[in-house]
Amino acid sequence: MNKVSITKEELLFTYRKVKRELFYEKDYIKLDKILLFEENIESNINNLLSVLNGNKNETQRFFNNHENIGFSEFILKDIDFSKKASVDVKKSIKNLDRNLFEIKNIGFRFIGDLSIYFQIIGGLWLNRIGYKLDLDFPDNVYGCRLKKYDDSINIPYYKQNHTLYKPYFNDYKKWQNDLFNIIKEDKNVLVITSDLKKYYHSIEISELRFKVDKLIKKHSFNKTDLFINELLFQMIEHFNDLNNKNYQDFFDSNINNLDNKNFGLPLTLNASRVLANIYLLDFDQDIIDNLKPLYYGRYVDDLIIAVEYSGYTNDQLCLKDILKPLKSFVIYDNNSIFHEGFDTYLKFNPEKENIFVFNGIEDKIEVNQLKKAINKNSSEWKLLPDNSDYEEIENLDLFHDLNKSCEEVNGLRKSTGLILKRNKFIKEIVSFETFICSYNSQVWRKRLFNFLNIIESYIFDFKNFVDLNKYLPRLFGILIHSNNEDLIKKYFETLESVMGYIKVSKNINSTYFEKSKVFLYHKIAENILTNSSLHKIQSNYAQNWVSKVLKGNSSKEDMLKNVIRLFNTDLHKIAYKDSFYKFPEFVKYLNNNINLSTVSDNLANTFFNKSIIEFIKINVKTNYQENSSGITDSTGFYFFTRRPSLLELTVTFKNKILDKDGFKDLAEKYYHKYSLSEEKEYDDVKNFSFVDFSDTKNKAKTRVCNTHFFTDDISFDAKVRILNDEPDVTRFDRLIKIVNDVIKESKSIDYLVFHELSLPRNMYVHIAKKLSFVGVNLIAGLEYKISGLTVDNQLVYILNSDDNRSGSIALYQSKLFGAIHESKEIYNKNGLSIVPKFEKKLVVKHNGFIFSGLICNDLLDINNRSVLRGNIDLLFVVAWNPDLETYQHLINSACLDLHCFVSICNNKQYGDTRIRAPYKDSWRRDLQKIHGGTLDSFIISEINFKELRDYQTNQISPDRPFKPFPTGFQVSNERKLK
């Protein structure tokens, strides 16, 4: 027997992490492997547990099975051409037919199609061994770092996080930006960038194993850990033995007497990234100790080295000569790397080598331009997706725009242009994916059609077809939403044509090509399924095409059934977590289609517990008056690929975060930590709750941004009468633009405010996520929440839970009474009446800033104002109000009576949005005031609330800078300076 101590619980948690990693690598993964494994999850996990706890022969026999190890795939990687004309031409089918160029060579990438069992073993290795070895990595190793172990909590590592690796984006950005901190110094700096050719495939497994064992000896590991380590390497060697022998010519011809099983890490194995880092640690140390660089950073196999520029001749400006000081490694003329005492077969890629010389302060402008260009792409991802350019396409040349953006950048790597092309292309696709999932088709259908028409000639250019091959399946995924069978047919026919030309090109390896074609078609079919509606199949042509590629999709009913299976396992484009905060859209689907037999009580209790499940069912049912039992009866609820954020949970379970029981337990199961305290009555402020965000740092000042945003009466009318289409065709574009403009100015903004009934309910969560990412808090009026014949007019505060931007919390309060004309209008239009759901109002302490909020005519009730006197720094009022004169007097009066700052944000069609302050000098009292104008806009003001508190922390009002506080005024203990 294998003497191991692995539990079913550990395997289940490991699988959940593994599944999430696979989902985010899905461009190289077949999702049906996950689907089939998960639909029999307990049987498969029990089987694996039995194998691991069985005898060695049983374990070996199980993992010697080709099915339980995995197979291999090829995908298109790069393409070269020979010119046959005197000018450069687009690499189109027409120009190929005109004999203006020919396809010279096609490159392929070799990837593993691994079993889920293999991936779980890799996950076990990472959860038991990998995270400890990762702690030994020096700071110069930036890429593919594992989540850190938190030794302050008494739970094993496999249960501590919902994922294995840290998000790549921040580390990738830091890897490049840390270099600029060195270049800024007044030194002449030589920068070398390069990468290793076919790195994963060139790793020698016996050498890697020696290096891993060396690191293992520095730590304390038990027999089970060592068993998993041994098993992982056996499986890697067995995978190589089964798959490499058929593709020896794929490996470098300089490797003589190739031992199939001893070369290569499977590219898609989750553990390969950590192992690839380990393989180069000796090389890292040699560079640090002997080259003594000003900066050295490695992102897996991509290197940036900076040394002081002194004494190099022109002939020595190459990687081989610059790295001569190394002791253990030698770089040969052919760029191969010799490691003393090892059979290392690594080789630098001369095509990716780049050398820069920066001359201190003299090149400051060039350095800043380079940094700006590199960071521009990351900044664009912070914005809301915007596809308004495709409303009219007469003057739009996407081909030109895509390539122009690449040509303008002198990146640190020669591949930067290609990276930017891919990023630009995928951003366009993500934009439409977002719109399709979030908006009515009226908003995006025309634009999608225009985009698909203009991108067609671009993507089927041979060069772009190969460069962007990874994202091509996602393009076909949104294609089916075009509702145009002719266009869909054209795409598939052109795809067949392009693949046909590549197949008959010179020097093509037919085996690699056929495998790459099968894989590409499989991914296209898969993306059609994961992008399809949950209720119907949109395209007959696409359905027939999918039925030829994938088995089990012979009819529309079969195909829809598979779409539902993908949603149930959280593999669909629509995240299963949307069953929470977008629940009404899925009520009918969930009740009719959940497979109740997939989840046992044991599985539910492994990840949650009975009380949490009951909390979910009771509160979702209360919110929506629908049967909610289906939500927790699918494996997608437990094995999520997209974890519900803290914001999404507080949107789903509105204000339940203020209760002590239930919500906090649920949030902790999703790995959310927060500190929030509530007092039901705060310094005799009745009907208000005091909410303290205690994890935020105290500040002396804050910056409030009021928007001057136009919402048309016709939008109000459509909402009240529950019309499907938004009549103001400019509304969403204008909202996206103003939010993106705010994000660009986010360093100057703490709180962003929108007027009453301004934000559509299908947009505000997405807006808040983007704002939270850049540290901006949102205070806004939401469109009516309509339930039967009642409506709720809500104000939402969406506030960062701490200073690390680790999550946001949504808090709600309702308008108590409708304005006279408001109540009459909604009744006349649709028989509706205002019924508040969240009657208790809030006083919030956030970043030390204490504020409250009222919705429009709630300000008219003196009781709502008077109780706030002395208790707040600022009162936010969101309004949709044409009676400017009355509200002007109210705001002025409230500012003096409450002796605080008062901000009113009104619908732009009426204006008079402003912030009023109780300063003594009249010219200082309006900190901001906006009225009129054609375009939507915003204005930012700094609120010095500490200065106000200092003034109020006196027995007698000082002469300046504020007006005297009113008779009977008392500053609360929370606000009094101490």
C-alpha cells in the first residue's frame, strides 16, 4: 500500500483550484474534459483517492494508461512569406492567387492535452510542495508566482485560496516598470532583453529533478509529499515518452540522441510554471553574483538585464559578450547555453534579442515615452468596454488602427508589436462579449455586424490569421449573435478556404497541420456552445457546422442541452455566479434545467455548510419571491471558475452584510475578508445606522466628483412602463464615456456621484468594479427596482472595503416617499407605487470621512436633516428635480443648520449640481456649481473636513474660517478632534 495521507476533501479543493486555472487557460484547453470529469465528480474523485491510497502497482498501472496521462496537440504559431512582388502587400487570399507572395513556412506550437487526473496531481504538488519552494525564489523572479501561505490562520494551504497562482497582470507590469526606476538614475545604462527558444520543450527532466530535490531538502516534507513529488515526475516522463517520440523533429536538431521521456515540460500542466522557474534559479544566481547587474528581472523565460554601460565596444554589444562574467554558465556563438556539470540544452532566441543604451538624464524623454507606451495597454484595460466606434464605419479602418498602434511602440521586447496587436484585437472581442451578456441586443447588434464585416478581411489575412489564431475561436463565439446567416456562412467558408491554402503550402508538416486544424475547429465549436443563449440556438448554419465537429450536437435540442451543461458547470460565457446577482434572468432556466442528482450533501458540506446553504435560499427567495432551490444544486456553485466578488455578494444580499450572522460566513467561504461595524442608533440619530469601515485609513481631506449627466424623461418612461428597448440611443455610450473619463482622472477622485434614478441596473455593478479597481468609490441613484406593482427608488453606496482595493461593499437605502408628481406619474403610467425596502438610512465612516445621503425630496423632511446635525462631515443629496429655486434655499439652509458640507447632484436637464460649504466668506461657499452646457461632464472638489471638525471642536465658535455653528449644535464624539 502507498502510505499516504490524502483525503477526499483535499482532492476536491485541489480540483476546484485546478479547474479555475484551466478555465483561464482555456485557449489551450478542451473544456469538455472538465465537463465530463465534473459531471461524475464524486465517482472520479473517489476513484483517484482509491488509486493514490492503493498499492504501488495499482497506482503505476492507473497512470500508465494513456487516457489518464493525456495526449498532445499542435496549434499554429507563426508564418513566413516569400515576396514575389516589388511592393509589400496584404497577405490575403486574392494576393496569394495573384502570385504576389507565397507561404514560405508555417511554425507550430506543441502543447499537452492532459487528463484531469494529471492536472490534479500537479495541483497536489503545488499545494503541498510548490508553494514552499516558491518562497525560495529571489525577487528577480516575477512570473508565475504562487499565492502566499498565510500562517496566521490555522488551515492547510489547499483550503486557503480559490486559485493557485497570483494574477499575472500586476507582476508582468512590475517586471518591466522596475527597470525604469534604475534607468531614472543619472547613469549610462545598457539594457538587454531576450528569451529562451522553445524553453519548456528544452528542459531536461533529470536535471530539473535534481534541482527540485535540492530545494526540497531545505524544507520539511512528509512521506505523502515526497510520494506526490515522485509521482508527478513519473507522469511527466511518461507523458513525454508517449508523445514526444512522434515529434522528434519538433525539438532542436542540436539535441543529439534525444531521450524522449527526458525532455520537455507539458505546456498546459499547472505545475510546469513553477518547475520552469526552478530550472533557471542557478542561472539567476550566476547573473546576480557575477554580472552584478543594476537590474535583473525574469518573467519565466523572458529576461531583462540592465548593466552600467562602460567599456563595451560595438562588437561586444551582444548577449554572449555581456554575459561573459558568468562562472557556471557559458553562452556560445550559436546562442546555446552551457551549464557546468549538466547536459543543458537551452538556447537564447536571437529573433527576440534587443539591446538599448540609455544615457542618463539625456534620454529622460525617450525613457518616459517608452514607459508610457508599455503602460498604455494596461491602462486601457481599466476602462469600460466601448464599441461606439462601430456605430458608423465609413471612416473606420481597423486594419490600419491595429497595425498603427503596434508600429508606434518601441517596446522592450521585439515581440511587443505582436503582443499589442493581440491585445488590441482581444479587447475588441471582450467589448462585444461584455455587451452581449449585459445589454439588450438593440444596443450592440448593429455594431457587432459592422465589426464583423470590417474585421473579416483583416482576420483572414494569412499573417493575422496565424498571429491571432489563439483568439479566433472567440471571434466565432460572438459571430453567432450577429443574427445574420449569410455573414455566418461567409466566415465559415473563408475559414475553410484559408486552411485549405495553408494545407497545400510548401514545407508544411501535414501531421502537425492536421492536428492543429482539428484543435482549432474543436475550439471554435466549443466557443459557439459557450457563447450560445441559454434558451435557444441562434444559428442554423453554426449548429450544423458544430454537429460535424463535435459529437452529441446533432440537433438543436442536443446542442442546447450541451449549452446548459456548460452553464451548470460554470464553463459558459455567462458565469454561474450571475445566478446570484442577476437571478431573475435565470429563474425559469434554473427551475427547469438543474440536474439535481449532481450534488450530494457531502459535497455541499465540504465547501459550505447547511446553515450557509439555508441562508442563500431564504434570502434569495425573499429578494425575488421565486423558487431559489436550483442555485445550490449544481456543481457550478461549488466548483466555480469565477468567484463571486464581495461586491457581487453585497449586491445579491442587500444590506445583509450589516447582520452578524449568515453573510460573513458566506463571504469567508469565498475568501473575502472585511471589517465592518454597525451601530443601530448612533448618538441618538434615530432611524439611521452608523457603519464604520474600520480597515480604511483616516484622512484629513477627501475629493468629491459630481457628475453633470443627462438622463432623458423618455428613459424614465420606458423604465416605468417596462419597455424592452432604451429609447435614448445615446444614453449607454454617454455613460460609458463619462465613467471612462473619470477613470482617467481617478488619482484626483475619491467619491463619484450620479443623480437620482441615473444608473441602469444592468450597468452599475460593472461600473463599480471598474471604479473600485482604480480606487474610486461610487454613490449613485439607481433606476427603479420594480416588483409587481411596487417600485423601490434606491441610493447605493459602493465603497472600497480597505486601502488595498481588495473588494468593494454595496450598501442601500430607499427613498421613503415619492415626490407628488413622481408618485402620480408612475401610477398613471403603469399602476405603480413607491414602497421602500431599506427604510433605515445610513451614516457612513469611510477613510475617516463621515457622511450620509438623502434622495431628492427626502431632503424636504426636516426630521431627516435635523438628526444629522453635528454627526456628519458632508450630506450627499441625489436628485431629479426641476424646482431649482426651492432646492437652492434648502441646500443653503441645510449647510448652515447642519453646519456641514452639502453636495447635491441633479439631473443635467435641470442642472444646479453643486457643493455648498459653511464658510464665512460668501465667495467660498460654493465649492462647485454646474449648470447648462451641451456635453455631459463632471467637476471635482476637495473637502477639507478635518478643518471643519477642528473649527467645531471648540466651546465657542472661532471667528474664521466658517460661519458660527448654530445654537444647540454639538459635535459628535466620533467627529470631535482628540
